[in-house]
Amino acid sequence: MYAADRSSYSSLFAALSYGIASMAMVFINKAVLMQYPNSMTLLTLQQLATTLLIHFGRAMGYTKARGLNVETGKKLVFVSLFYNANVAFALASLKGVNIPMYIAIKRLTPLAVLMAGYLSGKGKPTTQVTLSVILTAAGVIIAALGDFSFDLFGYSMALTSVFFQTMYLVLVERSGAEDGLSSIEILLYNSLLSLPFLLFLIIATGEFPSSLSLIFAKSTSLLVLVLLSLVMGIVLNYTMFLCTIVNSALTTTIVGVLKGVGSTTFGFILLGGVQVHTLNITGLIINTTGGMWYSYAKYQQKKSKLLKLMSDVEALRK
């Protein structure tokens, strides 16, 4: 009984940690990017800080993460590239898109995943899942029509982020490259593999090295926000992988949707940039409803599969 309670508390802690970290990260990154335009440098610093922290943690015995393996690294190269492309475009979109609309657009990921699965011959999704993602997409369109702060570049970046997040999720599901790795090990591989790619980008785009001096040239508050963003980047990635490992990918998705509800609500109050309009509010409510419906439909789908499996096992025992 005690072991079961501990397991429940661990699952709840992992889910809550991811939800809180994910919500906080959106607002911190938005606050940074309102003063600091170099989003690629910000992502590079986050990944560098993660790599160094885990490395020193291993060297000092604070973590039992295994050493790097070349074969595992090869499996995770494209997973890491797609993951970082998703984050890079998401950060770029936050420069021009307000938080409620950013959350709404990111909820299009399930629709993109379903389309990718259908085109690759995975099969037709259930009616509930299909209707929920259609409702989510309709909400985005309606909300965008009422968005007075519409920014074409920001919207394009957010939609591109959805594409790369979809590719990342599909690739992880197909390759199973992350099987058998702890959350710390996945974090280390992901951060280390992304650094050469990100360093090349910030040099090629001309962000580096002026982007570093800009952090210190601006206000002290910006430096504090950047440091907070680096810490929260590590916390977010760790809690996301931890939630997926301790619970499931489905739980992580549901937590993400619930986090989106909170982020959307606070997004109207904090940091500004949101002009309220009936269409915008209506669209966001429809979008949120679709996201919650999708999570419920996926939960029901998983539950029915589990019940069928248990029924089959019982039938074999008789």
C-alpha cells in the first residue's frame, strides 16, 4: 500500500512540475523576447547551460546518468534537430504573437499528428478525436479573425513550430530511440547534439557575437530574466521527460492542454499585447474546448484498449 501511495505521489509530482514549469516558461520567454530579439542565441545558451550542468552533475556524483554512446547518439540526431527546430520557431513566434494566440496555434499539433499518421497509413482516427481536432482548428481561425495584434511573421513562425513538433513526435514514436534512457540521459543527448547545429545558425545569421554583449548592455532586469530563462529551460525539459517516463506521453499531452488553459487566462492579464474582441475570445474558448475534448477522447481510447487487453488476458487464463 505504501509503495502504491509513493508511486501515485511521484506521478502527481511529475505532472504538476511539468505543468507549472511549462506555464512559467512561456511567460519568462515572452518577457525576455520583448527586450531581447535574439531568440536563437537564447535557445543556444539554454542548451549549453543544460549540457554543462549535467556534465558537472555526473562528474561530482549527483546523477547516475550513463556515459554517452555513439550508436544511441546516431539514433537521436534527427530527433534532437526536430526538437530544437520546434523550440527555435516557437521562440521566434513569441516576438510577434500574444500568449493566448500562441497557445491556441500550438494546439494544432494533434491535428498535424493525425494527418501525418493518416497519410503514412496508420489508420483513421476515432470520430471523437477527429471532431475535437477540427473544433480546435476552427477555434484558431475564429480567434485569428478577431486578433487586432495579428502578426504574419509571428503566425508563420508558430505554424512552422507546429510542423517541426509534429515531425519530432512522429519520429520519436517510430524510432523508439528514447527507449531505455532516463530523463537526464535524454536531456543530455538532446542538448549536446543540438549545440553544433545551433552554434552554426547563430554565427550564420549574424546573431553571434553581438547578441552576447547586448545582454549585458541592456538593463539588469534583462540579465536576470535571461538567467531565469536558462534555469527554467533546464527545469522544463527535465520535467517534460520525467512526466513522460513516470506517467505516459498521453498524460504529458493532457497536462499540456490544462497548462494551456491557465496560460491563456493569465495571458490576457500579464505582459500586455492582447486587445480583447468578441471573435478572439469566442475562438479561444472553442479552441480550448477542442483541446480538452481531444485529451478526453485520447484518454477514453487508451482506457478501452487497456480494458480489451485485460479481457483478452482473462480469456486466455480460462
